[in-house]
Amino acid sequence: MSLKIQFVTDYVCPYCMVAKVPFMQAIQGKDVEVEWIPYELTQEPDERIDTYHDEVRKEKWAKTLVPMAKALGIDMKLPPKVIPRPYTRLAFEGYHFAKEHGQGEEYNTRVFHAYFCEERDIGNPEVLCEIAKESGLDVDSFRKSLEDGTYTALQKNLVAYARDELHVQSVPTIFLGNTMIEITEYTKEAFEEIIHHALKEDCK
């Protein structure tokens, strides 16, 4: 039986993007099933924050994230010049559409890249439609799903699940089966070791 992995994430979390790259490399060829669980760092109607002019955040990220991103070959803007930081509910609703149409991972990757590398406003429906097109999705159907709120209830339920049942307080948070893992470094080797150990335990 496949090892179930829940990766709790938000598109505006730079640690999530940096963790996602080696994580995806580490799971290649392994008997795992990954579920991406949304966690909105700022939920509507809470006031959005300005991360671009946050000097404390910039200094912290320069020390922690910039070296990791460079090591992974990711040209991230830390923080992106998108002011204020976008809500991500619509972006995740777009993901649910993409997943249902077989392009979930492609869309996921492109949303992260659009925000952190291209500094595009992923809270803007038109930007999301552009990303949908780049992901090979039917744009008219995608736009209609956002306008009709086709996946709004699903999105709200998943965010509630992350907060109230998984008790997530920060992202990224990763569960292997029912166990939350401790992430000390974002490398392919570190993730491989954790997953390998979990798979061995699962076989006992």
C-alpha cells in the first residue's frame, strides 16, 4: 500500500516553495501518494500584509532562504514586489480545478513560480487564468469555476481540516501517514531519508 503524504502549504510561503523542489525530487520512483493541503496564511477578510517593505523579514530571508534557493537553482524574489501580499483562496480553487483535470502538479508549480520568480499577483483572477492557460487548461472553464465558486466549499473545508484537525500552525508542514515530520533541512537527501524510514516502518 502506498505511503500517504500530506503536504500542507500556501502559495505565498517561500519556505513551501523551497521545500517543494527537493521534496518532489525525493519522491520520484517511490510508492507514495501526495495530497496537497491548502493553508491560507491570510484568510479573507483579514487585512493583507506588506511583506515587500518588511525589513526584518527581508533580513531573515536573506540569511535563511536565499542560500537555500540558490543551492536549488531557484531565482526567487524574496520578498516579491506584490503589495500587499495576495489572498490565496482563488489560487487554491484554481488548483482544485486543475487537479480534477489532470494538471494539478503543473498548475501548482506554475503558481509558486509566478509569485516568487515573476512577481505576479496570484490573487488576481486574470493572472490565474493566464497560469491556467500556461498549464494546458481550458481557460473559459477555469474562469467560470472561479466566478461560480465551484470549489469554494471544498477549499474552506480543507483549510478548516488543516487548522482544526491537523492542528497546523505554520507551513510547510508534512505528514507521513498520521505522523508530522520534523523538517530540519530542505534537501533531496534529507527528504529521501525521512521517506525511506517511513516506508520501512510501513512494511513492518
